[in-house]
Amino acid sequence: MHVESSTNQIRPYVVCAVLRGITFDKRRYKSFIDLQEKLHQNICRKRTYVAIGTHDLDTISNPFNYQALEPNLINFVPLTENNNKSYEGKELLNYYRENSSVKHLKSYTDIIYDSPVYPIIYDNNHNVLSMPPIINSKHSRIQMKTKNIFIECTGTDLTKANIVLDTIVTMFSEYCEIPFTIEPVTIIYKETGIMHKTPLLSHRSCDATIKDIHGIIGVNINPLEICKLCDRMQLGPSQYLEASSCEAVTSGRVGEVILENMIRVQVPPTRSDILHAVDIIEDIAIAYGYNNIPLVIPSTQCFGAPLPINQFCDLLRAEIARAGYMEMLTHGLCSTAENFTYLRRPIDAAVTLSNPANVSIICYYYYLL
């Protein structure tokens, strides 16, 4: 994959991988599409950080080229078309913004609509693969009969792009002809000459002390049982390290002195959510079962008390009520008509929203009658 410097204006990063010999059935195919959609909605932040493109490798030829072009220079048949109608870049976005049949793509058009250039990926024969983050080309579409898949993830955040790619390939490489095999792709940035291979398939170790595990969960779980719980949560292989022991050479930390009893887990590429020891402890608690944690009375006594400002307001409201006033407190947004017109009262001053979704909405915090 060759990356042009023009992409720096809009989506500068791309990472790629190839899965060969994939065997799809209806369930696997639907799961493959659903996984992409789930990733688009959460870690990709509705495609603003990362956009995923998957293509039938047998319909395209490498090397591939990622660049940014003016909208009028882009022309291809999008995946959404049942016929072979071709669109220019801006024309396609306008179509998605105005046509109700493709309204699910309308929100994504805002990401690049006003940009002077749009990102585009071509193959060696100048066939369009995709215009991220909007739509793939019909030419390279994935079908049930597809055997070899080319995956590209473009984005504004390289870390998230690598996480997304790692997640997809690790979850679906088991369906390859040779299970759990992934073919890397070399990314070449023409401007700087930097080359690197993706996917990274990054993994690391993370430690959590036995003291913290017992203290936070509230149950003294046997260390060997903790290791089994970690393995159940895909945080394996895990190991129990006793205090003041030295690590073996295989751990990569020769002569390391362990100051506390701890559990060391291996964080795989699919668990990018593990950031800290407390994330490990949370997974241990989930695997152990929240309902299996006994309820106990806290060893410390805590006495609640109102904040000074709240206490003062309560006293003030009580005095005003004794003076003959009635306090009204609404818990939602009420329209002007409901507060005045329907009650046959003249429209008076009230606390209002400056930019309500509905111009007739008014917000009352409270007023005195």
C-alpha cells in the first residue's frame, strides 16, 4: 500500500492485512458485517477516527494506492448501487444526503463533505476500492463466495486504526484455510519513505497484586483460582508470582524481584480495553460472579450530612413557604403553551433554553406563585 502525502489534509493513516482461504456461511458472513458495524459505532466513533474497508482480493491487483483527490476527479460505482451507475465524489455525498433509501449513510457524509479533497483507494489497475469513510466500491465487494479478503483501515488516529485491524483479523483468522494465519501488508509513506508492516498484533503483560484483588473484590480468592478466572476472560496464559521470587528467563525479565504476590496476565490484541490493573480485577470479579460476592456491612461508619448550600436553601424555602408562597418545581422541559396558554395565564418571564431542539420548549427550574 503506497500512501500519498495528499492524505495528510484529511485522513493520513492506513493499515492493512490479508486473510486467505476464508470459508463463509450465512452465520459467519453476517457476523463479519456486524463486527465491522459494531467497531464503527464504538472505538471508531462513527467512522470519525477509523473507517474499515473489506474487499475481495481476487477482484483487485496490488500494489494499492491511498491518496486524496478533489471530488470531481473521483468517479466510481458505489457498493449501494443495484445498477452500474457511477458517481463523482461530491455527487455521491449529495445522493446519500438526499435519498431516503440510503439514509443510514447520511450522517457519515458530514465527516468529509466540506473538505477540498476526499480520500480514495485505488488498485494497480486504477479500480476504486473505497472512498473512506463513506462507502466501498461495488467492484471489490465482499460476497458469500469470497475466499481471499483484503482489509484496509483508514483514519485520523493510528493507534485506534491498529487496534481495529488487530481485532478483525484475530477474530476471523480462525476461518482461514490454515487457521489463525494472517498475511501482513507493507505500508509505504511516499513523502517520508517510512515503511512498516501491519497488522501489529500487539500484546503485552499486565500485573495486579493479590492484595488489590482481594481488597477491591472483597473476597479472598485462591491465587490459582484467580489464574483460571483470568484465562476464562481471555487474559491468559496467566501466572501467579510470589513475593521476592525471581522470574525465569522465558518471562523476558531476568532476575526481576517481585515485591508483592501478584498475578501477571497476557493481554491479547482483542482486549484493547485493558489499560490498568483495575481492569484485570474487574474481569476477575465478572468471572467469579457478582452474585457470589457476599454482602457485608462496611467496617467503617459514615454519617451523611447536607452540603452547606443545600442546608441553607432548605431553610430559606421553608421560611418562604410559611410566608404564604407556593413553590413549584418541574422535573422536565415544558412548552410555553403548557405553562401559560393552557392555564389561561399571560406569558411572563421564565427560565428558557437558548438553543432548544424544539422552539416551543421552555425550562422552568422553579418559580413562586
